Amino acid sequence: MKLLKHVLLTATNSPKALLGTYLTLIFVSALLFWSFEENKSFGDAIWWAVVTASTVGYGDLYPNSAAGRFLAGGLISIMVLLVIPLITAHFASKLIVDNDAFKHEEQEEIKSQLREIRAILEERSSTAEGHGAKSE
């Protein structure tokens, strides 16, 4: 489970890792399809995996065995529930990144300066209250 979490976190943060994950998924699915289905070349299996993963499903190649059909359902589910959302999230995050946002160090500096300003204001406020009390 930790390995799966690590792979997903890596894939979500790196376009290269996401592409590598996608290509691995295609290759493994094609290899399994090729082993489950008779009279299919490895090239046919790659074509089937790409078409199935993209959810196009031309219908020229399809699994006849139960294991092949289960594989197709799993491949489509993984693509629709994991890979496509990860790709979409990656591109969306690039669109909404605020390059003008403060870095951590800048935020810490601003907090420090605010503390200094508050201390000065409190000092002036207490000094003004002290002067106000004397004049009464």
C-alpha cells in the first residue's frame, strides 16, 4: 500500500513520472492481453491497450476470454479513475499557480515585521494612555 501511495504521489508531481506510469500501464496491459488472447500479435495487443486506455474502443480488437474482459474493465477503470484525473489535475495546477505568491522565507519575514509593528503600536498606545492619564 505504501508503494502504491509513493507511486501515485510521484506520478502526480512529475509529468515524466506520469508519462512513465501511463506507458508502463499500456505495456503491462498489452502483455497481459497478448497472453490471455489467442491468435493476437504483440502489435495488436499494444494497439488494443492504447485504444482501450483512451476509452475510444474502435471494436476492431476485443477480448474473448474472461481474463481479457476483466483486464479491459480494470484498464478502463484505472484510466478513468486515476490516470486521466491526474493528468487533468496536473495541467489545472499549472494554470492556477500564482507566481507572485510569497515564498516561505518571505512570509516569515513579513510575520516578523508585523510583530515589530505591533510592538511599536502597543508601546505608543500605552505611552499615549499614560500621557492622557496625567493630563486629567
